[in-house]
Amino acid sequence: MKAVLMAGGEGSRLRPLTSRRPKPLAPVAGIPVMEHIVNLLSAHGFGEIVATLHYLADEIEAWFGDGSANGVTMHYVVEDTPLGTAGAVKMANDLLAGDTFLIISGDALTDVDLSALVRHHKEQKNDVTIALQRVTNPLEFGVVVTGEDGRIVRFLEKPSWGEVFSDTINTGIYVLEPGILDLMERGKIYDFSKDLFPRMLHEGKKLGGWVFDTYWTDIGNLEQYQQANYDAIERKVAISFSGDEVRPGVWAGEGTTIDPQAHIEGPVVLGREVRVGAGATIVGPAVVGDHSIVERNAAITRSVLWEDCYVGEEASLNDCTVADRNTIERRATVQEASVIGRGCTLGHGSTVNAHLKLWPDKWVNAGSIVSMSLIYGQKWPGSLFGSVGISGLANLEITPEFALKLGQAFGTSLKSGQTVMTSRDTHPASRVMNRCVISGLLSVGINVLDLRSYPLPLARYAVRVGGDGGVHVRVAPDDANALVFEFFDHTGIGIEKGAERKVENLFFREDFRRTPMDEVGRLDFPSRALERYSGAFVESLGAKALKDANFRVVIDYAFGNASIVLPQILGTLGVEQIALNAYFDSEKVRTFRNDRERHLQQLTSVVSSLEANLGVLIDADGETVILVDDTGAIIGRNRLMALLTLLVARSKPGARIALPLTVPSVVERIAADNGATIVRTRSDRRSLMSLAECDPSIAFAGGMNYELIFPEFQPAFDGIYAAAKIMELLAAEQRKLSQLVATLPEWHIAGRVVACPWDRKGAVMRSLHDEAAHAGNGKVETLDGVRLERNGGWVLVLPDATDASVNIWAEGTTDDDAARYADEIAGRVRTIAAG
């Protein structure tokens, strides 16, 4: 008699274990569940097996081949599209026609007596015999109702309790007469229990049930899969293990070594060439797959590990399932009922909390606490906050659940009853995440004033005058598929590092404040925030100078919402405006960022053709400004910093101007020539804004990417105000912008970016610092990174805050000198980074 092995299912409920492996090859006690079934068939005399395949069919064929290794002959039928349990069997019509045959699932575990089932079928002369089992909860199975004579009278597919008339379920094991194949057409979808069996019952065919009480379980979900492994290891099902019983309750495969100082408490199954180190503890039921390594003092309790796993020193695994090719570094912890997909790395000291899933190829940074399932994206961050807030791929890494927890964490870091202002850009994804943040804040007793779609500078100002904190959600400026959450303190600038760490700890621990129902926060929508911003804006400017200048300005709003405020203000100040892209369009905002150079060229053309005084491009968030002079020339970042140094120094004698170390040293000469002083700062955003907030003598501060601060209005990046302020400064000069730019001295800057693993950045910086200090060839500055003096110039080495790289800037007396300095240090960084 031939057997049909049903092995085409995707096993979606077993993901992430089946994300890269077909369900029938999921190992039970170290051997694929389908192989246990093949061995069972072989033991009962089924020498010819037809396997019906679909999902990852090649892997199953490669595993079993022609079947000779298991003492059978294997045939394969592959469905291009799923045809149902019976439709797949029809594809094997030519192999099965003319003989009684058996059907069994390749993803269930059983030791049923198949010989007894076949004998019963023949004795009863049934057309179909279904193997049945009694269970305590039949709701997830197909229930079969039989009469006293054992004949089937009714089928119920996954009934409700009101429909449960029997506790005998269909195990998916059938003995069939070949005539059933004539009831089907090839290529059509058929299901045995839904289509064919009810039809045969209606036509009066003889369908019988055979109840058995030996072991059977479906491994349809992760809990059932784990329990099936435990049952197998505890010998509740009669299957064979690979290897020998090397001590009571401990089976080990060929080549496995167990240190004498290891403690193993069975039942435990160890695969081939497993290595268990000194002091390691394995408490069963547990299985450790082939070629796995369990290092010194590691602890594995009631867990299932597939092949090629590495468990580092003092790591701890408790009641979890770990797929193949995983690396669990020293002191990492995986808690109960969590499942780790193929190829993940858990950094040292990291923790995966209970009942979570990590999909394949995820990377968990050292010391991280994973508190929610990691499905999309590549990594769980060691820290939430990057150089600009918290960012990640929208609706993949940044999910509604993630945003809700952020709101709860930030709210818990504040006092109950305080007020947080929330805002966002115009993108629908930002709206979704903003609402989730609001829900999280309200749930922990924080009142929320939602500004809704609002330019970032206006949101900062609103928080400054009316909130205890703020959250702004926007599309990331450097990735159109990512979102950024920025968190503000009561001043409207980014929260300090200590507050970031507090939010991170609360987020990862999920230690959120539990608020009584009557103390849940209240949501409101402020109505005069825009009016307050506009009033203070005009009051801070020299309105008369602007009106007298009669400027004609071309402004590209980049489809952002700065256009809700600036046109009206400039109109009252007598500025003639030509507005480009001055309407909201969330999709065009994303494409604009990727095509900014083309829009800049368009802006230069319009400025030239209209003979405008200048052109301004304000980014969609309203934070940055790029200028085009009256000749249509684009003013680059360093030139803009030098220009504003000149303008501010002339307008405010004795002014202090804050600029990062990356800006050329020529600005110091410009400032000194005009009675001003340059204050060098760190390059991160919060340091610049914090300095502008705390030091009232700062007249202007410039950031790394066209970010401008005029503290007289607010100590934060505000491209909207900066655009008008630049016009005021130009009006006082009574000269064309191109003429002022022409007066600026030349400088020579070179930049390099060198790839560097995260864990080598510290070594790079330490080595460069120590080498320079020992050489004694100039001053070493460590305000921001390591800045090394060179003859007539300098080199600044600064690890990137978000990428595995190191940034290098160099200034020299010529372009060649600057390039030589940068290349010299870049080569040294590569050498150190390589270890």
C-alpha cells in the first residue's frame, strides 16, 4: 500500500520558526517532524510514499531525496498554487490509481498504529476510514460525529461550543479507496473534510471512524510545537532519537562532548557535535541541536534549540524556542515563551522579555532589553535616541504599538497632571503615530494640547510659552521611508541626555505609571498658538528696515507647512514674494527631499529671471534655510555660516557667535575684524540650542546642515524666522547679497567618511588621541571628537552618531593640503578600525 504525506503548508502560525524553513522540517527532538512520520510509515510497511509539496518544496526534496536513507521510495508532487488537501492528492492520480492508499500529515507528531488502522478499514469494507481521537477542547479541530456502529454521520469544521456534539476530532489520517480520485478534476481546489467527505456521506458511501488513544498532536502553533518537543523528550510518544543515552535521561549524538563539570538534568537530547562547557547547566525537558555550543556557566532550562546555535558564557535561556544559526552572546537572557527566528544575534547582556518573537536576522545591541516583538527592520537598538530624536522605518520599525509605548514612557518621566504639546508634519503616517503618542500620554495622566499639523519651529515656540514638554512626529529628513520623534523640554529644545536615558529605561522596562480612571489626562486643541508665534515674530524684527528695503524674494516652501505663517508675515512687512510649492502635499514632501538639487536649480532660474534680491528654500519642517543670491548662485553651508557671521557681527558689535568645530577657521578672522567673537561648540543639535538658551550673549548660532538660531526670538532652529531675519540684516547693509558674498575670504576644506564597526569607534578615538598627545606635534582638542592641529590647518575626527562610520574634516592652506590631511587620518582610522 502507498501513503500520501501532506507537506505543502506554509505554517504561518509557526512563524518566525517557519519564515525560512518549511513546517514539515521543523525539528522535534532534533529530527524533522516529517522524518518521524516517514519512519513511522516505513515501520508499518509503507515502502512507497508520495509527498505533496508547495512552500519551500526544494528544501524538503533535498532533505529526503529518493527516500533510500529512510528505507522508502519517495515521490514528489509540487503544487504551484494551493489546491486544498484533496486537490493536492488528485495531482498524484497516476501514482495512486487502482489501489487503496493512506493519507497522513507531515506536520503532526504521532505514533499511531497504522497497521491496525488499515486492518480496521479492510474489515469494515469502508470507502473511507478516518482516524479519530478524543480531546478535551475540540474547538480548533474538525469534529466528527459517529453512530454506535462507528459509521460517520456528520462533520463539523471548527465548531463553536454550541455546535459541539462530539469530542472526537479528525486527525487528518485517512485510509481511502481509489474511487475517491474520480470525484475530482485535476487543477481544482478540493478539501476532504469540507467538500469530498460530506458529498460522499450524502451519496450514501460508507465512511467510518477509527478511534485511537495513542499519542497524536498537531504542531500548528508555537505553543503546540514547544509542547510536542517536551512530550517527545519525555518519551510520551514512541519515536527514536539520534545518538545514544550517555547517562540516564540524556541522549547525545555522535561527536558530542560534555565537560565533566557541566550539569545536565534529563530528559535532554543533544544533537551531533554539540559542545557543552564547564559549569554549564541544562535542565530538561530540553533539546540542543547539531553543532551547537553551550559555553561555560550558561544555563538552559526547558528550551528547544535548533542546530548551529551559540550560547555564550553565563547566558540564560528559560522555556523558550531558538531556531538555527543564532548567536546568544555572554550574559544574554531569553525569557519564557519567547521565540527567536533564524540568524539572530543577541548582544552581550541583552534581554528578550517573555512571550516575544524575533523574526530572522535581527540584531539586538549589547545591553538592550527587547520588550516587544521585533518583526520588521534589522535591529533592536541599544539606545532609542539617535542624533535626532528616535527614528525608524515607518510602520515597520516604528509601529503604532511602539509609538504608544513612547508616549507612556515620556509621560511617566514627567509629573502627573503636567501638559505636553504634540504636533506633526502633514504625512498620514505621522498623524497615526502622533495619535498613538497622545494615547500613551493620556493613559499615564498627562494632559495633551495637540497642535496637529504644525511647522517644527512653531511647535517649539508653543511648548516654550505654554507647555511642560513636547513631542513632534515627522518624516525623517534623511530617509523618506522613516519617521522621527523629537521630544522637547519646557524650553522647546530637545530633552537632555539624562532625560533621554530615563525615557529609554522606562520604555524598555515598560515601567509605566498606572493612572486611576478619574486621573487620565485630558486632550485639548489650542486655538491661538499661531497668532502668538506671529506676534512675537514681528515684534523681534526691525520691521521699518524691511519695509524700506522693498525686497523682492522668491521662496520655495518645499510643500511643507511653513507656508501657513511666513507669507502673511512678510506681506505685512512689505516684502514682495514669489512663492513656489507653497501648499501641503505629504507625498511631494518625500520626493522633494530626494530631488532637492533639481528644485534648487529651479529656484536659481526663477531668482535670475525675475531679478529678485534673493531666493530662499525652507525645508518642509521649517527648520533649515538655503539661500540663493541675486545672481542665482547657491550659497553653500560653510559660506552661509561665514556670511551670517559677517552680517551679525556688523549689526551687533561685540556679538558672540556660536559655530561647530567643522566650520572653517576663517569665520574667526571675519568675526575679529568686525569686533565679534566665535564660540566653538559641539555639533549635536541639542548642544547648540542649549547654549543659545543658557547664554544670553549669543547673537547667532549655526548648525551642521543649514540650521540657524537667532536667540532673540527663540533658542531653537527656526528657518522661518531666519529667512526674515536674513532679509533684515541685508536691508541694513544696503548692498546686494552677491556683493557681500564676494567679500568673504577663501578657505580650503576636505571631508571623508570611513566605515568603522560600532565596537571599534572607541578604539579609534583613543588611539588617535594618544598618538597625537605622545607625538607632541600640536594641541589636541576634545570638545567634539578629536581635533588635531596641522601646519596652517586642522583635522577633526568625529564618530557618526547614527552610522557605523567615522567622519573626518580637514582644513589646510590649499585644497591639496586639506585633502592630504584628510587622507592621512582616514588611512589611520581604517587601520585602527580593522583591529
